[in-house]
Amino acid sequence: MTIAPPQVPIDEPKGLGGWLILVMIGLMTAPLTGLAHLDVFVAFMKEILPKSHIDFLGAEFTAYVITSILFPTGLLILMFTKDRSFPAFYVVWAAINIVVIVVHVIAAKVLFGDLLHTRAMSLFGVVLNGVWRAVGLFGIGILYMLKSKRVRNTFIN
């Protein structure tokens, strides 16, 4: 005896459409943006930072590649295959990004405070803008994954 999954009413949203398209666009651009920012990251490592911070930067580089390139690529695969685990992994990825960005700001201020203000434009201000943007975008994404009928009907039901 097989148990049929619950049927989604016809009038409820289902499929990769609606606001879920914005999530899809964000996930498609995340690896591209991550790759585009690698050159800035490497230039910053080579030119500005002292050699004494190489171990920290190696760990930072690894975390950056995982969170900015590999994880979003995996999420895209889960999304297009409509895997049940997609919403949960998206929430985990978004929460990790919020935590990582906040930790980066704190670590940058503690470890590289002098260097952040040596340029004509304050790098700390740029990083802080990135924090607010990320918290807003990832926070909205988390709420959407948890509350959306389309997400529930497409991936869970």
C-alpha cells in the first residue's frame, strides 16, 4: 500500500515562480559575484596585509570560497531538482552568511583596524554597508523560506 503525498489545491502557488524567482536570481548571481570578488580579495591579501596574518587569511579564503561560490551552486542544484531539503539548506546558508559577515566586521576591526582607515575611502564604511545589505537580504530570504506557501508547495508537499 502506497501513501500518496498531499495534493496541493489548484489555486495555491506552486513551482519555480513568483517571489521565488528573486531567490533564484540571487543564487545565480552569488557564485558569479564570488568569483568576481576573488581578484579584490587576492589583491588585498598581497598588497595591504602583513605577512603575519597569512594563516588567518588562508582560513578566510577557504570560508569565502565555500560560502560565496560552492554553497550557492549546490543550492541551485537543489532548487532546480525541487529537492525537499532546499528550503532548510537555504536558511542555513543565509544564517551562516549573516554570522560570517558580522564576525568579519568584528575581526577586521580588531585585527586590521589601522589598515581599514589608511585609504582615502574608509574600507570599514564599505564593509558596514555590506553588513546591513546582507542582513536585510538574507533576513528576508530566511523569512520567505519559512513562511511562503509557494516554497512549501514546491519543495515540501
